Amino acid sequence: SATSILSAENNVSSFFAGIYLPRAYMIDPGLAGLQRVEVVKGPQSALYGRNAFAGAINYVPLSAPDHLTLDTYVTAGTDERFDYGLTAGGPLIDGYVNAIAGYASSSFDGTWSNAHPNADAEAGGTTDKMGGWETEASFATVEVTPTDSLRFTLGINHLERDTEATGRYNISRDNGDGNCSLVGGVNQFFCGELPVLEAIVDPRSTGLVSTSDVYRFDAEYDLSETLTAFYQYGRIDSDAYSYDQTSINSVSGDTASGVQFLGLPVGNVEADSHELRLSYDTGATKATAGAFYSDLRDDYKTTLVFGTPLATQPITPATAQIRVQDVLTEVLTKSVFASVSQDFSDGLINIAIEGRYTEEEKTSYDRLSGSVSEATFDSFTPRFVAQYNVSEYSNVYASAAKGVKSGGFNSGNILASERAFQPEENWTYEIGSKNQLFDQRLQLNANLFYVDWSNLQTLSVSGNPAFRGTLTRNVGGATSYGVEIDLVARLTEELQAGFGFSYADPTYADDLIDPRYQLMRNSAGIPIVICDGVT
């Protein structure tokens, strides 16, 4: 349950070439010059570390080729869709130095019509239709091979993203739009089929505007035929802002202050990381041991901007605004990890064990209150897998893995007891089978799973009625069980068909009340009864 898509602590970790990306928007898979995308489900904290609580996504960039290559594309479509890109690579010093570089651009006007009177104005946010974007990406990689056993890689990826507000309309209890659950003379919810209304969004409203850079340096040395040493340095740097209209009335605003926009996020995140590992591989036996160190700095603001109705002056971080949150968070992460995988009975059975110990020191500086919060979170995340190979193309397996999502701090005028929240943890148990059938023309995978959560993190409200924002708190436990089935059939060399099915039954622990029910408050800021006697 990710508390925010823009949060630094999400349930699924994103990586670029193994470098942790604290914000998923730092990479555009369609423009980044990728070789492949690796997706692993379930807790992967033992292998990937930081916040791979429910899975991990690793974007693997193109390698520098040892021969001249040139690739270009152009895409055109409706609603002013236009994409183009160019990638070129080859040897700089034959046999020793190879390089690859590329540039790509994507633009789109959007698909949702905007009924705002100034919809066509150049107001720096959303022009004409809604849901569009302008994105540019460039990358360069140099690979140096001084000897057969020594390899170096230098790479940089740059991304500029400018997205528009999405098309939507508001149904608000504060505007009298509810039609059920009458409390205090106000209908709290809307029941039944939603009406189809015009989308009216102030053209100064933006989606996400960001600039992101990822730098990497890899060094790999073969100590022997079975032992390899690897070192990676990574640096990420990203600036981002978004000003989304939050007034119900986008033409005149809801108050005399004008049209309200929420700045979320407004800030910068940067980090340096180092990883060193040794890998041993004889075929039947595989083992890895290593250490990781990261120093992250997250400068984050939430702001309010009130704009003059029907004005078209763009809203940027330089615009006068009211700070709701202004926090600098520094995170120092240290971990050690190891894994071993062993084949038995000539490869018929494989047993794998992984483990990672992590210590995370967090310091949060709240510039509005002047308070400083500090805490150290440590965790051990193991993973166990047993696999039986029925044949070369079929296996059955069982696994158990622990995942940890980092704890942190809340800011604002809240109670002292609400300042920190603890890490969220889960244990996931899975049994399943993976198969390639009918001369590998049919892929059939199926699994059963059970997940046991503790210290769930979710959005809530403060015990201080004067604080009207939201905070993250731990609310207890939950469980979930279910089944997943994936089927892919290769009908011809050019045509394939797929089928997927998933069923899950998540349940909160006994006596746990979802704090999101408490987000409804009366004019005095006191939580009110909104549904089935829950407050």
C-alpha cells in the first residue's frame, strides 16, 4: 500500500543498471535506450535492498557494440503525437573501447477536451487538450576493456519531462455533490453510476515537470575462471515540481483568494551510492557476497498557490507560494548481503538462500517548525527458494521471503507521538510451477501465494485538529492469499496470444480500523461518523 506515488518510500523499487532510483519518474522506459526491463515480483529485499518490498524493476541499458550500429525511428499519430529517436554505436579503439549514444523525443497534445475558457492559452501548464507531454532523453555509454579479464563502463542518462494535467472532473461533498450517507445534513458519498460531466481544468495546472540525471561507473575484474569482483558507483540528481489545480471551481476558485493549486512535489533529490561484490560460479554452485553504501539527500516542499481567476501567468517554483511542508531528509544506508545457490542430484534440485542486513540512518529537518527528527532503522531480510526440475522445460518451486519498506518521519503541526512511523514488513510464501510446453510454443506459469503484513503504513490524520494535512502512520497487520496464472501461446512466428488471471483476498487484522475513514472532518476539524458507525 504505497502512501504516495511521489513518495521516496514506495513498495516496488526501481533501478537503472542496478542503481537505485528514489523516484520512479527518473526514467522513461520508452526513451532511455534500453536493452531490456527486468521485473521480479514479491519481496526482493535480500537481493535488491532498499524498499524492494513487493518487487523490483531494473532497467538494463544498451551495451556498447563492438561493430558499427545505427538505429532510428519516427512515430506519428493523432492528437499531435510525434516521436523520433537516433542511436549510434561502435568501436572507438578496436578491441579496447566501444561506445553508444542516443537521443529521443516524444510529444503529445493529449486526448481529453478542456472546457475551460482559457484552454488554448499558453499558460505554462496544460494547453488545448489535457493529458499531453513533451519529453526528451539522451544517453551515452563507453565501455573499456584493457584486458580480457578487466572491464570498465561509464554511462550517463539525462531525462527532461514536462507533462500536462490529466482530464478529470470533481465530485465533492463540500460542493453538495454527494447523494448518500447523510451525516450532519451533508451527504458524505456518491452512490450509483457516476455522471458524465465536462472536464474543466485551469491551463496553469501542470502535471510533473522534472529534470533527472543518472551517472554510473562500473568496474569488473575476473580473478579466476570462477571468481569475479565487481564495483559500481552511482549518482542520481533530479529536480521536479508539479502544480495541480485543487479548487473545485477552476474558473473563479472556491474562495476570494482565487484558484488554488497544490505544489506536490517541489524540490530536489540527489544520492551517491557504492556497491562492491564478489561472485563465485562453478555452474552447480553459485555464491555472492558484498556490501552497499548510499548517501541520499531529499529536499522536499509541499506548497499552495492562489492564482487570479482567468489569468494565464505560468506557475513555477519562482512563483510566490505558501509552504505547507518544507523538509530536508538525509538518509545514510549501509548493508551487507550474501547469497548461495546449489544444485543437487545433477541439477534435478536447486536450493537457494539469500540474506541482507541493512542499517538506515535518517535525519529530517523540518524548516517550518525548526524541529529535527533522527532515527536508525535496521533489518535483516532473508529469502529461501527450493526448486525441483521436472524436465528441462518444467519446474515446481516453493519460496519464502521477507520484505521491508523503510520507516520515516512526518512533518507539520502534529503530535510528538506522530512524528515517526516504523518500517512496514511482510513475509510472502509462494508455491508454483513454470512450464514451456509443446516444443516451447506454450508458456504456462501458475502459483499460489500467502502474504502476512505487519506495521502497515497508510495515510491518516493527526490527533491535532489544527493540522489539516495528512500523515503516514502504522495501523497494524493484514493478510492476503490468492492465485496467479500466466499463459502465452506462440501461434506463429509473428503472432502470439496471452492470458492472465489473478485472484487475491486481502484482509485487515481483527479490530483494525482503516484511518482513511478518519480523513472526513467537520468544520471544527473533528473526525465525524461517515460510514457504518466508523469514525
